Amino acid sequence: MLANISERCNTIEESYEFMLAYAAQGLPSEEGSKSGAQIREFLNRVVKAISGLTESSAITIQQNGFEPKERYDAFLAVVERDARDSLAAIELVLAQPSISSQLIDNLNSSIHLRALLTDLFLLSDILSRKDRASVDSVRK
């Protein structure tokens, strides 16, 4: 299950990096460029990665006995809120008939998306450290 969370985090981070590059191109719409053809694909990948992220994280935390549980639960509530807010913004962008670089630049600047990325970096780092520690203790 840790691999699932890591995969979701990687997808969101890779998509965000693509979105930064797309925003820098100054395209008036997604029409006529290779990256323009890909922007919706990347946004849809983010939607898929965000959907169920909190539930997947909660299952991983429970299955691996991370303690203190209430601290993890409290943080997952933050992740859920930031994920929900980010998802709303991304889905609004996807609903537009055309996606310009400026629109993606504004999405990238969204505090919601930035908060979610920061949440995921923190969660991923903590979970991977715990995972490495348990692997190390098994090897000893």
C-alpha cells in the first residue's frame, strides 16, 4: 500500500512539473501544440491520483500500525481538505473549452494545489522513513 501512495504522489508531482512547463509557454489555448494536446491528459491523471488518496493513506496507516493514530488521523483530515479543494480547482479547469497557459499558471499558483503538494511531500517522507525503519529492523 505504501507503493500506491508513492505512485499517487509521483503522478501528482510529475503532472505539476508538466503544468509549470505548460504555463511557461504562453499558449493562448491548448490547440496546435504537443504539450497542449497533453495538458488534459496530465490534469486527468492528477484527478485520478487525488481521488481516493486519503482513503488509501488511511488504510496504509492502519495496516502498518503507525502511531500515534490520532496524529495521523488529524493530518489526514488536512490532506482530505486540501485534496478536495485541489480537485475542485482542477475539475473547473478541465470544464473549460480551452486551456491556456495563463489558466494553468493560475491553477499552479492556487494555494490549494500547493498545500496538497506540501502535504504529500510530508506524508510521503514520513511513511517512507517508517517503511525503511521497519525493513531495517527485519534485516537485523
